[in-house]
Amino acid sequence: MGQTHHTEQNDPEIDVKALQDMYKKFVTECPSGVLFIHEFKRFFGVDPTGEVSEYAESMFRAFDKNGDNTIDFLEFVAALNLVFRGDLEHKLRWSFKVYDKDGNGYVDRTELRAIIDSIYRLKKTSKREQEGMQLSVNEVCERILKTVDVDNDGHITLEEFIKGAQGDPWIMNMLQLDMNPYGWVLEQRRKSAHF
């Protein structure tokens, strides 16, 4: 409504049936039309105090574009559309929002450690091993900071985050661990369907 969206003719579209199913699930779970954090966790079958709870909270903040502590269906679809169709830089920008927990425009050591720790717990829970998981959380954080924080101020800016990820395959691999919320969503939905 009044906004122009750039799309290319050849871009794959989100499956309409999947979108309709998501909307049905969304309005069934959230008749108010918005998801609050506790509903977001329930929606995806996340234990409110479980191992992936903190990761879910980070994703929630990244989905909540207007910062009103709710996610409406358009915010939800916009985030999934980015995952399906966004280019690498857009995905990195979204991922940066997940890492920047307090929204102050940079990622500090504490935020980086918290999200890497959450990712490690998530990967351990899902039984998928990543090459980088051979290092401790602290070792991963130090390596990322050493490589990405070019001005050595202890903060990773959005620009440093993007350049660092694009310039180092190992860093890209580590930062990509949380760049696929759709895959995480599907995995959580599969788990919750088995209970």
C-alpha cells in the first residue's frame, strides 16, 4: 500500500498453497492477528524455557520490524520472503538484527557469545554437526571478532559484519548458521508434530 517492491520476473514465488496453510495456522493460533513472544514459541513448538528459547527470541526480534513486540502476518511473510528470495547482503542484514539483541546498531562480545551459544545448543539438539562446532563458543567468538572487528573497538558494526562474512568463508559458514529461519521453523514444526 503505497510501497514499491522491486521484484524480478524470473524470481521464484513463495508457494501459494504453503502461504495459505501458513495463514490458516496463523489465524487459528492468533485470532487477534498478531503473535506475541509466548505465542511465537508455541506456534513453532518451542519450549518457553528450553534450549532453543533464546534463539527463538532473537528470531522474534528480527521478525518484528516495527518494534512493537508483536509479529503480524505481513511481518512474518516479509521475513520468510527475504529468506526465500533475498540476496546474500539482505540475508546478512537480517542476520545482523538477530545478533544485535539490544538493537543499538552493533554486536558486542556478549551478544555474539550469546547467539553463538544458542546456535551451538540448537545444533546439538538437532543432532547436526558443523565443522565450526569443534571449537568452543569462546574460540568461535574470538576468531570472529579478530577477523570481523577491523577497527578493534570490541563492536561489530553492520558494515563490518557484512564485509567480514563476505570476505572469509569460515566466518560466512559460522554466521550462516542462523541465516535460515525457514529451515529452523520447519524442523521445529516437525518436532512438535511428533509429540
